[in-house]
Amino acid sequence: MKRRDFFKKTSAFASFMVLGLSTKLSGAQQQEKKGKEMSNYPRAFSHIGITVPDLEEAVKFYNEVMGWYIMMPPTVVLEEQETAIGQMCIDVFGKGWGSFKIAHLSTSDTIGIELFEFKNNKKPKHEFNPYQTGIFHFCVKDPDIEGLVAKIVAAGGKQRMPIREYFPDEKPYKMVYCEDPFGNIIEIYTHSYELVYSDTYK
């Protein structure tokens, strides 16, 4: 074996031993760091719950206009202690609601849409209020933004603004705010959230 090769192998082995020793010595610190990293992973979105005044009409709108799959058609949930769902809903809504209707839909990327209709449903006097703490809109993605806007309006919804470009003459990213027939605010993007906001995709 040539001296140069010998020294290369010896140095590599020495580095490996030092690395192994430092790993053993800092095992507790590494476990602590790993634990912190594992607890800070980005959570995936599961579903969104939307209250509507007419569940059947809402299911029809979101199925026919948005194309979302119906996972569970409109179903009545009763206020009772005999079933797990009854107990769960009492925990969530308290007592005195009697019954409500619910339906489950799904987007193409498996995000759930949970629709509720309550007997004491109240529609806010001011339909659009982004200044109040809470969720004031949700956003969908469709490359045919003009086509989807037309379908929303034809189904009884509203177009709240002109279709705008985020980066005119630079990127083909468009957006618009609309409203479903029940007053819920829907934003539409032509491209993904990452593409719109990340410098990586210029």
C-alpha cells in the first residue's frame, strides 16, 4: 500500500472514530434536538367546517360548482347520550340544540369539507367582515379562474372584485374574491400557494 493511500485511510478512520465518540458523548443533546425538531413538523390540513342555512342546497352547490365529492349526504344528528357522536356533539355544542344536519365532502387533494345546518342558524347582517378576528375566507385553486367565477355567479353566488394578477407581465398568477350563495367568502387562485408567494419559483 502506498504511503499516501495509507494516510488517507488512517485519517478517514480517525475521523470516523472521533465522530462516533462525539456522537456518544452528545447523545442526550442530540436526542433533545431531535425531539424538538419532531415536535415542530408542519401539520397537514384535515378539513374545514362551514355553517350554512340550507344543507341540501349547499351540498348541491359545492358538488356541482366546485366538483367536490360527496362522502356523506345530509344526515341528522340528534342530541342524545346513547351514541358516541351524540356525546361528542354535546361536548362541542353544549345542550339545547336538539338536532342538526351535517354532510361531508372532499376536495381532489383529500381536504374535507364539513357542512352544518342548525335550526337556529343566523346570517350576519354584514356579509363581508375581514376586520373581525377569525377565518373570513377560504381559498380554492383552479387554472380556469374565469370559468369557475362564471359557475359561482350562475349558481347564485357573487363575484366581489375583478380578477387580478399578482405579478402583471411577469407571472400568470391570478386571484379573485367571490361569495357562495350563503354568504361564505371564497377566494380563487390559479396557481399553488407556494408558487404565488415563494421567491424560489420566479
